[in-house]
Amino acid sequence: MRKSDKVIYSVIGVIVGGYILSGIAALIICAYSFFGPTPKKRRQELYDYYSNDSVYETRTGEIEIWCRNNSSTYSISFLSTETYNPSYNLLESNSKILKDSGFIELCEIKEQDDYQTIYSYSNPVTVMVCSSGGKHTVYNPTAVGLSVDDTVYLDFETGKANLLNYIQYEMY
């Protein structure tokens, strides 16, 4: 066998091996999509996880609230010096409660342009939040309660119920 024939056979072997590995990878992906968690099962896992009050925590501090101009939902960011300071989304139902309660009117408009409006509230605000929870990610970290001193603008039980309703009926 000539040296050039060995090279040709080696190249053919590499190509065929690549096709075989690609086929195996495609079969694994198909099997996962067929046998992996169904949307119904996934919703149930998330519902069970977020039903537990221990996955929620209280954060207190000065905040900014921002809203895209074409959206009816708000996001909350804490003003702090932490290196990791996530923003917390509010579901549409919880955003409406916060707006209807008058909290947004108490905030100052910090910045407004064609894309978004940013509000600031300089007094300490207490916000009940749930983290993404690793595999239990839903709608990013979410705020489910907000109060200032003794005034509750979005109570935890209602905010949590809205989150669970979103998971059960609107998600996926």
C-alpha cells in the first residue's frame, strides 16, 4: 500500500468517524427532548418550589424602578455597593398592583427617554424577593412584595399567589 493511499484512508476514516459522532449526538438530543421534562412536569416542579415560603428573602434599601415605555411591567434594582446586585422583575399583575397602590406616583422620575423611564425612591424600601433557585428558574429573580415602613404596597401573599398563578397557567 502506497503512502498516499494510507493518507486517503485516514482522511476517509476521520470523516466517517465525525459523521458517526454527529449522529450519536443527534440521537442523544432527540432522546432528551422526547424523554426530558414535559412543560406540565416542569410547571409542577416550579410550582412546588415557589410554594415554599423559605425560598423568599427580604431585602431592604434604596431602589430604582424602571419600566420600558412599551411595557406594563416594572423591574426593581437596589442601589448599593455590592458587586452582584440583581434586578428583580415584577410580573404584570404585581406591577399593576404596585401602580394602582400609588407607589409609582411617590417615586421621582430620575431619567426618561424614548426607550424607558427610571424612577427612584430614596427612602429604605423592603422588598420580598425570590431568587432564581438554580434549576428552578422562573422569569428571572422576581419581587413578590413591597412595603415602606408600615405601608404595604404589594403584600407578599398576593404577590406570591400571582407568581404561582403565572407558573401554573401562563408559563410555557
